[in-house]
Amino acid sequence: MEETVKSLLEQKLNVMENLLNITQRISEIIKREDTEELLIALNDRQQLINNIDQIDTKLLNFFNDDISGLIKYTLGDCKLRAVHNDILSLLKKIKEIDDINLDGIKALFSKLKEDICKLRQTETALKGYGIIGAGSRDGAFIDTKK
């Protein structure tokens, strides 16, 4: 059992390292304001989070869904405690970067919202000048209730 728990914790540590890398990549993407790449990166990040959830579920199955039992077990062994502490350290780093990313995403979303409003105003103006929808002005009414 100890080897299985250690293996699962090491898998979780590897996935957490990947999660940290993709979170840092998301920061760079936000700075470039590349929304398409941001969506791809967020999707990749969600897959990593799902992997972590699966690993956590496997770990909790060993302890009958008792998280305190899992924590006591990992803190009781030096090797497991080291892996556990590494996971917590990565989690803190990810949280810090996520907080910064959240502010950047809010700003990017606000900018996109403004751009959409400007596009709608431009569309309304172009319709007024007859540039958009000009083909429908030459249409004819067809009575279909004969």
C-alpha cells in the first residue's frame, strides 16, 4: 500500500508541475492578449485538473474517503511527507499566479466587451447608410396565403 500511495503522490506532483508550467504560460498569453491561444491553454489546464481529481479519488479510496487519515499517513512517513510538502509548495505558487491571471483575464474580458460594443455601433451606422443589408431593400412581398 505504501508504494502505491507514494506512486500516486509522485504522479500528482508531476501533474502539479505541469499545471504550474501551463499557469505560467497562461500569464504570458494574457500579456499578449491572444484569446484563441488562451482558450486552448485553459482547456489543457482543465484536463490537468481532471487528472489531479482522478489521482485524489484513487488516493482517497485507500483510506475510505477519509482525508484526515490520508494526511496522517503521508505525514507519518518522511518520504511521503517530502512529496506532500512539494505538492503544497507548488499549489501555493499556482495560487499566486492564478490570482494575478484572474485580474488579467478580467481586464481582457472588459476590453473584449468594449470592442463588441464598438462593433455593434459600427454595424448600426453601416445599416443606416445602406452599406449592410442593401440587398434586402430590393426585395418583393410574396403572398403565400392564396
